[in-house]
Amino acid sequence: MPELPEATTISSQLSKFITNSKLIEIIIKKDSIIKNKELLKNIINQKCEEVNNYGKMVYFKFQNHWIVFHLALTGYLVINPKEELLNNTIVEFNFDKNKVIFGAKRMFEKMIVYESYPFSKYGPDFRSLKPLDFIKILTKTNKPIKVALMDQNLIAGIGNIYACESLFDAKILPTRNTRNITVQEYHKLFNSLHNIIKLAIEKRGSTISDYIDAFGNKGEFQNYHKIYGKKFCPECSKKVSTIKIQDRITYFCSNCQK
Ligand SMILES: [Zn+2]
């Protein structure tokens, strides 16, 4: 499932091809997961001013409109795709020189068109945070740290994989309450997230099942996971524990994480 590193990979790859190019045509193949599609007609023949991501969401910005993609589990955005990627097309965007396909195998994904800034309801994108902002946001809450990290209304961009990996790296149990984590531990967690996300972007994200980048390639960061999906702890060799937190399987080491 795309999180910040995957969304950043996709948006930065697309940006080089799409920014400042004119959107000529939009072909809708399946409209059930598109919201506000009546607004799309206003965007035809406009220049795409920006391709970027806010947390996990990739967006195209036009003069007065935003198209926001929630890629959920199986969604993808690919540029000038090969034939085999066309089977699950939801929308085809024909820009003056390039074609972008939004596709999804299932129907949890969403494409939403907005007439005003769409991200005010979310917390800040993790990349914009300084350590003290991060600590301030989390210590105001009163819940398990993993739940707080994944709450997009607090901080945008962190999902299951990067929450598990960063908590393991910072040696903090995912069930610890946000109020009982020390300032020193928060600094460590911030650095873990920062470094893991940076490396994950360099490796074009993690492909566990369906994720592909904007060129249709799998990411490589799954080869660098230390705890997510693992059977044994790479530090102490004990069996990795799993629990469900908000319905997501959470991996941790009960020996190394306190
Ligand atoms: Zn361990």
C-alpha cells in the first residue's frame, strides 16, 4: 500500500513528464471510484501546474483544481504504460506529449476532484516536520504510538510498513502510549522515520504485493525491511511477534523493543 515513500516516488517520476503540459483529454473507463467527476470538464486544455504528493496522496494541480489519488492497496499511476497494465484502467489522462493511466485492481482506491485546497483536514506531511513539531503533535494525543503515527489527521504519510520499521529501529513497542514515551525516545523515533523514509525513497518504495512506480517497476525497499513481514529479529534472533492494531498486522520484537 503506497505510503509516503511510494507516493513521493510516483509523483516525482510523473512530475518530470507532466508538469507544465496541457491536459488534452480524459477518458473514463470505470467511474464508480471517481468523486466530483463533473468538475473534470473544467480542467480540459489547462496546464498541469504541479504534480506532487501530500503524505500518501498523489495529486495533479491545475489553476483552480486538484485531482487527488488515493492509491489504497492496488492503485497505480503509470506513464505511457505497456499493454499489460491497461487491463485495470480507471482513467486515462492524455497530456499533450504523454499518457498517464490511473488503474486499480480493486475498488478501494479513489480519485477525487476538488475546486479548493484539498489537504487542510490532514495533519502536516511528515517531510515538513521538525523534531519538536513531531513531538508536540504526538504528545497531545493519548493512544498507542503506532495508532498515532498512522493517523493521517495527525501526521500525513506514515502507514503500516514504515510505522513498524521505525518503531523497531527506535526500539519502542508499538503499543506504548504516546504520553509515556520520553523526549529522548521521540527524538530517536523521529530520526528513525526520517532515515528510513529517505532510504525508502531512494529505493523507490516497498513492493509487498501490488505497488509499482510510475514506470511500472517494483520498488526495492522491501529488501531492506528489518521487521515488517519477518519471522526472526535481525538483532537478537528471537521470533518476531505480531498483533493486530486497528486491523493491521503489526510486527515487532518483544525483546528489543521496550
Ligand atoms: Zn530482537
